[in-house]
Amino acid sequence: MYFQKFNNFIYDFDVDGNGERTLTLVTDITKNVRLRNEILSNITLYDEYDIRYGDTPEIIAEKVYGSAEYHWVVMLCNLRYDWINDYPMAQPELDRYVTQKYGSGNEYATHHYIDSNGFEVDSDNAEATSVSNYSYEDSQNESKRRIKLISSKFLQNILKSFEEIM
């Protein structure tokens, strides 16, 4: 549904690189649509949702709005456009990621140090507590779990605003 409202235009491609030109109808994805800041900042308009293992924007939209076609609403209202990197990994994926990033055997090496208030400090600080690579990556991953969803009763307003913009 999202890209169906975008304008199309004809583009002249050299598809094979042999100089033979082909005219192709393409979608103008250069149009940039964002939800108005006042909608996003008004906490009464949305509910919080904790992403579960296997949830994708389409699955979440189906659960909340009754149609996977509204996945773009989920993505836009959270400013998350990459469903692979902007959403939390499942535990086995996180384990592989940490090992790949830091190397086998370094998963629990010290990433940095924090004090009792959670602020990053030098290792020689009296309150310094080490945070492992794994703990750091796990907390980064968990920070992606909670998203906001515009209440389904306001979905029609969002769709109308989208139509007006387009």
C-alpha cells in the first residue's frame, strides 16, 4: 500500500551495458514521507509494544491494525526503516553476532566500565564495574525491543494524512 501512492515515471535504462536502451516504468521513491512530529510526540496517541521473537513490521501491523499492509505505519512512527538491523535479534542470532564481532573467546572480555550510576568511567575509577562485550551487545539489542504503536483508533487519521501528503 505504501509505495502504491507514489508517482511513477519512465526511466531510460541501459540494462545489459551494451548500449541498447530500455524504457521502464519505475516508482519515484525520492518522495520522503514522515509522520508529523506533533503526532509522534503526543504520548496519548500511541501504545507501547514489546517485540517478540519472530515479529516483523508486517506481523505487528497485522496484530494491531488488522492488515500487514500497514507495516509502514509501524516503521515510520518508530523511525525504524531497516527491519533486520533496527529490530532485536533472537538469542541464537545475538550469540552468533557477538562471537563474529569480537571473536571466539572474547565474548565476555571487558567492553567498558561503568560506575554505580551507570555512567561510563575509566577502569581506575573506584566505582568501576566492568561490562562485557556480550552484556553491552545484549543491552543494545534489548533497547530495540520496545516500540510505540499509534493506537488503531487513530489509524484512519494517519492514512488520511498520508493521502494528503501524496
